[in-house]
Amino acid sequence: MIRAILLFMCFSTAPAQPCEWFLPIRAEDRRSWEAVRLSGIGEFGLPRRARPEVPAHLHTGVDILRPGENYRDEPVFPAAEGIVISLRSDGPFAQVIVEHRCPGGNTVWTVYEHLAGLAVTVGDTVSPHRPLGRFMNREELNRFGWQFDHLHFEILREKPRPLAPAPKTPLRLFTPYSLECFSAEDLHKYYFDPGEFLASRWKRLE
Ligand SMILES: [Zn+2]
């Protein structure tokens, strides 16, 4: 009985306050960076070499590895409450952008890429306790490539750039600055270091 009550309490978390921040992945403590493992080239600001159709650029987010061995339905969560402003659900670059209108006029945006199984749409208010979607499953990784076996996660200081929706991606209304940061100056103009940003928010709560 006590166990049932405890389980119930775990799953009926009170609604998050606006801009109360959490890790975007499952973890014992979602208010600590401790559980985060990045891919070998997943650090924020890491120089990325040019490849066909992509110029050399700095990595504008972090590549967070799957926390464990769940290759079926490993959830990805919004990092805070917010509103979905853009979404593409096609292929390995499936992406959700959330706008967070924080108190004091401090609006920031978060980007989640390489998602599958999207559970939200544009205009939805999202909670950090409900998944946006999930990491790709084994079958999707076999199809698209195992280089996508991570969550690309960004936090933006500037509003993403509006985009005219294309027929294949009608809800892709904004795009971040992922491929246009060529210097530290560009990077810090548009982006926060996600690890530093979250740590600073959690520190305020101590
Ligand atoms: Zn990345």
C-alpha cells in the first residue's frame, strides 16, 4: 500500500512553475547535470568540420546520449514549461522548438532534434513532466543511421528565425542558428551553453 502511494506521488508531480528547469532526459535527479553523458563530439561550441552542403561551424548545442539501453521508447522531455512554436516530424532531423516566456521578460527557446514519435504539435503548452517525443528506436536508427543516436539539445537567447513552411514540413515555422555560428562571438550572440544555463538556474534554487 505504502509503495502504491509512493508510486502515485512520483507520477503526480505538481505542475512546474514557469521556467522551472529540468534535464530533457529521464534521470533520477532531473535538476542536476550529473546524469548527462555527451557523445564524443557532443560538447557545446566544438568546431565541426565542413561536410557536403554544410559549412564548417561551431556546435550550437549538446549531443546528449540515451540514458540507458531503452531502444524502444526512451522519452525526451521539454526542459521547462513552454509553447511549441515549430515542429518537423520528417526523418532523422525531426525537431521541436519550444518558447519559454520566463518572468521578467526573459524569453528563451529550446530546440530538441533527432526525435521520433512526436507527441506534441504547434501551439501546445508543454510541461517538463510530459514527453515531447522520444529518442529514435532501433528500427529508425537502422534506417537513418546510428550517428543520430543522441538528442541534440540547444538553448537560444534569440528568437529562432521565421521560416516559410514547405509542403513537406508545414509546421516547421522557425529554424535555429545551428549552421551559422562560425565564431565564439556568433555562438554567444544566439546561444547559451546548455550545461551552464541549467546549472545557473538550479543554483538559484539552492
Ligand atoms: Zn548536435
